[in-house]
Amino acid sequence: MKRTRIRPVNPDRRKKMFARNFGPKAAWVRDQGCVVCPYPSRAEAAHSRARGMGGCGGSAADLIPLCRSHHAFLDDQCGSAAVFQEATGVDLVAEAARLEDEWQQRAAA
């Protein structure tokens, strides 16, 4: 019996995740500018929930715009939205909800 190795990546799941993380809403979120920085800059679409809490596997409703330095700060040093809020004064969950409402209004129009 010939044995084949298990695929390290599920292509269907990867395609679905890519569409959610880099689809039309993510492109719109990246164009909004960082929610922390006062100056406009090209932002990255970050998840308001940590990956360990389902942020990467979560919904597109959790996306928020952060510049590269604040995104790295959230991922590497804070690890959670609560710690990030204490350090920067920005409530990521509330920002994600506000952006989701704005996105839904744009979609309905």
C-alpha cells in the first residue's frame, strides 16, 4: 500500500480565509488609516481579537485599521485588546463595531 503524506494546508480553507482577510471589506478597512495615529497613513487590517481567541479565524466584523507599528505593538507586546486599550486609550472592540456599522451602511446604499 502506497502512503502519501498529509497535506500541510487545506486549499479551500486557505482560500476562504484569504478572501475574508484580504477581501473588499479588508481593503476598505486598510484605506481608513490607523485608529491610533493622528496622521493619515496606509494601515493594515488587524483583528480586534487575538488569534488565540479566534481573531484570525473570526469574522470580518472584527477588522480594524492599524499602522504597522501599532499592529506589531498589539501582536507582540500587548497580546490582548484590553492591554492595548490601557496603553493607547483606544477601544479596539468599539472601533471594530463602529467600522462594521459604517461598512453595513455603505453596503446598503
